[in-house]
Amino acid sequence: MVHFVSECQIALSVKKAPEDYAPMSEGMEAHWEVVERILFLYAKLNPGQGYVQGMNEIVGPIYYTFACDPDLDWREHAEADCFFCFTNLMGEIRDFFIKSLDEAECGINGMMAKVGEELKNNDIEVWFQLQQQELCPQYYSFRWLTLLLSQEFPLPDVLRIWDSLFADENRFGFLIHICCSMIMLLRNQLLSGDFPANVKLLQNFPSIDIQVVLSKAADLAGLG
């Protein structure tokens, strides 16, 4: 994740930039300060949900995209544009961050169950191996799903994944396909690995061409 996002932890433990950084001009702000304000305002406007750890990983790629716009006039509105898009996206995925909905079909446990079911339907040998090892989707896919894979890939790849997700009306169904394709692309390692090796592999997804992942997901979705 880009530098300014990792520094922005809204829950009263925000780490400021090191003191040896050159001072900024009067009226200027660091990127992490803008991201902090976006998350703070979101939490204030949504008191029933508030801030949940991981939201910074969602807002980061959005803010990065707007803050790096080649058009300087558009770039000036990065904070407002990011807040608008982040709020709308959270309106779609907020159930992932609400503990009382964990067991609902729309909640995170329901989503993880769909990943397991998708794997069972498409590669029962790998599914059985993980079942035998009691390697539950909770050990790896919780982060994949709640953070929309923003921690599993380099930022350019995250933006490419999100481009595919947000272009799909059934975007969270396609997210399930992507997660399943990630597992299937590791089938040889998973079938030969023991529990510790497989947990480490899935929790630290190896470098891979993102287009290969998305093409596999498209095949699973019947779009290939």
C-alpha cells in the first residue's frame, strides 16, 4: 500500500511524518492528513458504524487515483471526489464491516462461504485438501474480501482489479470468482503443501500476472 495510507490509522493513533521531513509550505497538507480527515468525517456521519480498521485500505487507492490525476484542475478536487466515491463504495460493502451482520448472507461469513463453495464446484481436489487440513477460508479470505484485495497485490494491480470489479454490476459475485481463481492458480503448491506451508502461501499471495488471475476469474464467471 502506498506510504500515506499506511500512516493513516484514524483510531486516535495517527502517526505523523518523521520530524526530519522538510516542512511544508503554509496552507499545504500531507496526503495522510487528507485521508485522515476523509475517514474522520465518514465516521462522524455514520455513527452506527464508525471507523473500522481496514477502511484506510479501501480509501487509499481511491484517493491515490484522484490525487495523481494528470489534470491539475481535477487534482485540486481530489479530497471531495474521494470522499464521494468512498462513501458510495462503503454503501455497498459496509455489511462486511458490521459485526452483527457477519452471519447474514450479505455479511463477511456468507461471502467466505461462497468462496469455499465456488472452489468446491471448480476444483474439488484442492477444496478437499484444504478441508482435510482444516484450512478454513477465514484464515485467508477474510482480508481478501473485506479489503477488496487491496493488500494482496501491488497498487497498480489493485487498480486493475477494481477497474474490473466496478465495471461489473454483479461486482461482488466477480470478487468471489477472483478469490477462487487465486486459489486455483496455486493448486500445485497447495496439493503438495502441509497446513503451515499452505496457510503462509494463501496469507502471502505470491507475485503473479494480474491479467492471468482476471482471465481465470472471467472463465469461472462464464465470461471467457
